[in-house]
Amino acid sequence: MSPLPLLRLPFLPLQNIIQNWNIYEICEFAKVSKRTKNIAKVATRKVVNITLYSYESFVIDTFFTEKGIIVPWNHCPQGWRFELKDISERDNTESEAYNENNRTHTFTLTSDNPLLLFLETLQLLFEVFDCSIHSVYWNSWKTEDMRQVIDWMNSFEKVSAIEKVQIVLNKDSLIKFSIFLETFQKKLVRFIIFSDRRGETLIDEIPVKYSNLLEIERIDDHSRAKWVNLSNLLSMNCKTPNLGVSLLSNQDLNVFLRSWKEGRSNSILEALRVYVPEPEDWKTVLNGLGAVVRHPTQVTRRYIEKVWFYGGVDIQRVDGTIGTVMWTHYLGRDKHEKIPKNLLEAFEKTKQEWVGTDSDVVFEERGNEIQVSDEEKVIEQYIPTQNCFNFSFVVWK
């Protein structure tokens, strides 16, 4: 049987053939010439999600999806994995394999420079398909390899954003953590930081220079590593930073709030939560901010679904936007529920401490709409093992 002259076929039959190929076959076809690359791109028009790892080899996980379609957790799409290995492993690995348990096809490619092949394969995927990087797991990368991948991401214009980056903090990963924060320049939706459960928890100060070029929508720090200082906080451009344990003093919090009030830092902030090493000293934190302490019976506001805040300390930004420091951390579940009596007592105690002081802080009078119950509930949150206290700041739209 003679070979089929693909490039002599009309476009529609050729498109039908290409659309029945797997992702590896499409990439091999695209590498033949500029013409085949353009044909593959026009013929497929597929959206590809990408996840990046590095273990004993470089790994690119891909699966086809549809724009705007969320894949249900219980519907695992068929995945296509590229493993890029050193040429010395060529004889020990099958070039193609299929895992029925997770429905993953694995294609193993070898090179005397597997990192270069990794970047070339990644770039080809972006040039042929409508790609997005969904996740990057930096845990096991070598430092220099990580630098080169970040340099590629920063310089390659088709990488506009990454959905999620995850890193596990231990003594071996500290330099990688710093490198990422100091050098990555693209938009990031979510940055997740974990402690190493198998190793030693980092509780000492970590010197990190946060890049003010990095825009992150959400940070979830589940470690106890103390990397957030005033300089890093002022440099952040993050919507919802949940920053874990920090090095921030009461004076640092005041400087940050002043900067936010004057419109000089984090204009996209929606909610900040961070643990500080000492209880809030309100005279220091609110100094010079022209704050209004809202009475808990006077106002209730909802930040996220089914979570209500009562009272709070309002600060007005130069553009009129209101941000609220939560002077207690009681969260309600209903707009009209009765608030616990110790919430009211905490307000009155704080108010008495300000009597006779030279301050621009204004305390509201008691209201009638929100009733007070006879019960008491926990209104402060902290980490007992480290004597840290929760500082929360919410910006209202």
C-alpha cells in the first residue's frame, strides 16, 4: 500500500484526519515545517490545559477541554503526558504507555538536554493549541532548571497567566521560594504554600524580597514560615492574601493602612488576613487614619456568602472606597441574628480606653436594629502554639 499524500488532500479531509490524531501525533506533524504547523493549528482549534512537574524527569501533563467549561471533579478527562528524560534512559523506558487507572497516555522523549527539549515541547504546544498553564508544582525542581523555566515564562508572550502555583516549604526549598517571588513576572491566580509534613516546620524568619511586578489574585499560606514583612506587604498586588504567620508589628500595620488609604499600595485588595506576633495596639494601628469605629449594633455587612461581619473600624481611601479592620473576629451566619453580649462589651471597653486621648478616631453610638443576646461567643482568633493574633482587613465594593 502506497503512503497517503496528506498535504495533497483538500483541507476538510485533512482536517478530519488530524482531528482523529492524539496530541503527540499532532505535535510531530506540526514539527515538519511552518506549513504543517499552521495547518495543525487551524485544523485542531483545541483548548489544552497544562500542568508542569519535575521529578526524575520533566513532565508536561495535558488534557483537552472547552473554553468556559469547568470539568467536574468526578469526570477525569483523558490526559496526555510528555516525559522528557536524559538520553541515557532511552533503552530503559517505553516510548509510549497507557495507564488505565487515571486514563493517561505517556509519551517519553529523550535528549542530551532534556530541559531544552521540555521548553521546546512546551513552546510547540502553545504555538499549535490554545494553551493555558493550569498548575505548576515547584517542589522537586533543581534550582537552575527552575530559573530557566521562569525566564522562559517571563519572555514568552503567549504565557499571560498561570492558574495555580504550589510549593512545599522546607529547608531545601527556601531558595526556590525566594527565586519564584523575586523573578516571576506574569499574572498568577492562586499561590499555595504548604509546610513539609515529613520534615521540620519552618518557624524562623525567611529573608524574601517580594517582586512588585508579580500580580497574584489569591495567596493561601498554610505554612508557619515567617516571610511576610512590611516591605513585602507594601509590594503586593493581590486581591485576597491569606498570609499565615508574619513579622508585622503594630507600627507596620499602621504604615500599610496609611499607604492603602493614600492609594499608594495594592489598589485591587479585597481581603487581607495575616497572623501578627503581638495583640493589636489600636492606638498605634489606627494612628492618623481618621478611622470610624462602627458600633456592632449599628451595621452588619457580608463579605462572602453566609459570612457576616458586625461593626469594624472603617478607613476611607482617597477615592472614597471603604476598608474595614475587624477589631474582633466574630463571624455571623445571618444578617439579623442576635450578636453575643461580649462583642458589645469589647466595643465599650475599647471605647473607654480612648476617652481623653488626642486622636482622630471616631466611635459610633449604639444602634437599635441589631439586637444583643445574653450568650457569649469567641470573638478573637489566634494560634496558641505561637501566640499569634489574627489581623483582618476587608475592602467593600
